[in-house]
Amino acid sequence: MDIVTATIQWLADPANWQGANGIPARLEEHVALSGASLLVSALFALPLGLYIGHTGRFSWLVVSSANAWRALPSFAVIGLLVPFTTVIDPNLGFTLYPTLIAMIILAGPPLLVNSYQGVASVDRDLVEAARGMGMRERQILTGVEIPIALPVIGTGIRLAAVQVVATATLGSIFGFGGLGRYIILGNDNHNNGEQFGGVVLVAVLALATFGLFALIERRLVSPGLSARTGG
């Protein structure tokens, strides 16, 4: 049986869509971890990027820290964290926390860099004009700079989300569930259908994530576009 046929048969088997180990349950685990990682990373990276972009202070921090984060292999980060997190929690410290932390780190660079670049690229004459009108710094940031920088910031969020969704599969090597579990089990059991079925599911989820965030960007950046085009 060739790989394509085996994969289709595995995906079409109703037994793989039921129970605690079924595709819906694994999908929920994968999405929950990815969403939590993106949210926590955004809580730190976005405000920092916006602050640096607005003030111009510590801009070197964006470049140096982003390059350092990007140089960290996620698999190595997970492995290095395991001995420490298992001391804190012997159960989740091996299966969940290392992957969660590694994904938070992975999402940081595009969030930080794009929020910084988006705000920093706003026309300074426009910013000075806002100051001349008596607007406070926070008002300038929220009322002028962020709305203009929104497309660049949105791109950073979309890139971070797709990277996390695709890379979270590594956590399955350390016992985390998610869709990557099918890839690991399929490889261990020499089951091509399960292994490549997991690959297909991760790819589809990554593409769906890309499309969802692209749609959100479109709605936020051009709220009147749908009304004008009838979409």
C-alpha cells in the first residue's frame, strides 16, 4: 500500500475521530497549547515593541534579542528545560511546560520586531503634528501610531501563530499530545498512514491558522472593505 492511500484510509477511518486519542481531542490540545503560547508571548513582546518603536529607546535591544531568540532551536530549548521543569512538576514538567515555554520564546521575535518596526516607521512629521495639537504620548501611540502600524503588527502576529502551530509538534517527542503525537506514534509503529496523516493534519492546521489571521488582519485594517465589495 502506498503512502498516499494509507494516509487517506487512516484519515477516513471513523475510529481515529473518536475518544481521548481521536483527532478532535488531539486538535484541541494542539490549538490550546499554541493559543496559550501566542497569548503569553504577545503580553510581553507587543508592549515592549510598541514602547521601543514609539520612544526610539533601546532599539538595539530589538535586533540583538530577536536574533538571539531566532538562533535558539526549539527542540534544544525543550530538552534543556525538561530537567528544571520536572523538578517543579514531575508530570506536566516533562510533557507540557517545556514545550509551552519553548513556543513562547519562538513567538517572541516576530511579535517584537514587527510591533517595533510598525510604530517606528510611522511618519515622524505626523507624530510631531499630533504633539503640536496637544496629544499626550499615550494618545499618540494608541490614536495615531498603532492604527497606522496595524498591518505590520498583524503580519507579525500571523507569522508567530503559524510558526508556533507548526513547531509545537516537537513537544510530542517529550510526551505532549497534540497532532504531533500521530507523527511520533506512526513512526514508532511503522504506520505510514498514521504518521503522514499527522503530517497532513499539522499542515492543514498551519494553513488554516494563516488564513484565519490573514482574514482578521483584513477585517481590522480595512473594516469597510467587505461592505464596499459586498463580501
